[in-house]
Amino acid sequence: MSLETATARLAELLKEARRALEAHAAAKKTASDARADDADARKKLAAAQKAADGAQTELNRFAADAYRAGPLGTRGSGLGALLSADNPSDFLRGAADIDVLADAQAASLDALQDAIEGEKLAAKKADATAKTAAETAATEKAAKAKADELVARQRTVVSALQAKLLSTGTTDQLAQALSVAEQRRRTAALQKAQAIASGQAVLPDAGAVGCTGEDVSGYPNGQLPLTALCSIWGAPGHLLRADAAAAFSAMSKAYAAVFGSPICMTDSYRNRAMQEDLYVRKPTLAAIPGTSNHGWGVAVDLCDGVENFGTPQHEWLVLNAATYGWYHPAWAEASGSRPEPWHWEYGG
């Protein structure tokens, strides 16, 4: 494969992989919502079944009373006693008892009918949500398989392209990246040595290693509990959803091996208040509060070179991010509707 062919093929694969990761991220969210709807429908079905059982029990009690003590049961005065009453006022009171009892029986029957109808509707809803959940799960699985395939193909082409660059001597960009990496490595080593010499504590970076987080599918955007999120290697103070944090940490370590420092980050998870504040300050840049992928813990804003198109740092991510499940959204591309080289998202 020629250098020109490999480069063109890589450009195609990058676009395909990005679209596949975006599709998988959307499918995963849809599947999560479907599972939540199904769980809610199951709860409502259980409540409807309980209501129907209660109404049936009440009606059975009326039937048992009528069977044991005649049409009015133990709750009325008895039809025979009523008709033989000498006092007209007693008769009228007994007639009122009949009306009350009849109304109670009718109410119980109506309640049972309503409960049965409610149970039927709840069961129908539960069947529909179960079907939707199964369909969306299958869609997510297919989207993931496609994304995995494209990322693997991209990785193969990247390796071939790097080998071709090394063999042909076309290494200007690679040399630039390595030069930056060496400079960063030396600067970091100098800073660490100075810190040790001055008696300062040199602590390792916090990271997502060992953090499993929690399932956040049941929480609204921007209202994820902090205990459900995980920290990120090389980005103290920042949090992401557990799987996104682990993938980003791995990517940042690979990046640091080239550039000498972790990926620089300015924004990660944003709660609802942070989204609202940003929207007030930057309405043309920020998403409508409650809709940002930052609020799901799967988006980051980056810095220190990545925030500009065409830099070695940005191009490294373009080539390698998909391998870790991260991608640059189409709308954020230089040719997109709102170019943001610094904004990256996790597709799983």
C-alpha cells in the first residue's frame, strides 16, 4: 500500500469510525432509556395486579355474605324482615339499607372492572416496553460490533501508515511530535527534581484505576451522583462516567508516552447548575441545560495544543482516540456546524 493510498484510506476510516462511535453512543442511551421504561412498566403492572386482586377479594366477600345469609347478607336487615315490618319508618330505613348495600356492591363490581382494565393496559404496556428494550439492546450490540470492527481496521491502517512514514523518511510531523514529547519529558523531570530538592511532596496522579462507579442510567442529565463517577489519570478534579474515565485514562497514558504529559483537560462532567451558568455566559457555545453530553459524564474539553486543529496533539487524538472509544463529533469538526477542536466525546 502506497503512502498516498494509506493516508486516503485512513481518512475514510476515521470518518467511518467516528460515525460508528456516535451511533453506538446514541444506541446505548436509547437502550438505557428503554430498560428504565420497561422497569417502570413492570412496577405499574404489579400495582395494577394488586388492585385487581383487592377488588376481586371485596366482591368475593359480598358474594359470600349473600350466599350465607340471603340476598342482603349480614350487612342488611334481611328482605323478609323488611317486608314484615309493622312500622312504616322501619320499612323506609330498611329500604335505605338496601340502596346502600346495592350501591356498595355496584361500586365493588365497578372497581373490579376498572382494575381488570387497568391490569390489561399495564400488561400491554409492559409487553411493548419489553419488546422495545430487546430491540434497542440488539441495536446497541450491532452498533458496538460495527464500531469495534472499524476501530480495529483503523488501528491496522495507522500502524501501516506509521511504518510507511518511517520507511520513506516522511517524518516531519512525527519528528515534531517526538521533539515536543522530549521537551515535555525534560521539563517534567526538571520540575519534579526541583520539587524534591525544595522538600515538596511529589504525589502520583489520581486516576480511574480500580474505580467501578455505579449505573447512572436512572438519573437525569446533570444530576449524576458524584459517587457514581470516577476520577481521571492525569486530570485531578475531573470526573467522568466509570467506563469513559477508564478509557480516557488509558488514552491519556498513551498520549503521555509521546508528548511527555497527560492530556490537558479544562472540562469534564458538568452538573445542571454548571450547565445553566455556562449557558448564561456563553449561550452561543453551550448546549441547552439538561441536554449536554457533559451532563452524562461522557464529554470533555481539552487544552494545551488539542484545542487547535492541525497541531501534533490534536492530530494524535484524531489518529488514536477511536481506539479508546473516544471521538470528535462531526458538528465540532473544522467543517462542522460549530467547530470546537477541544470537544471530544465517548462512544463506548
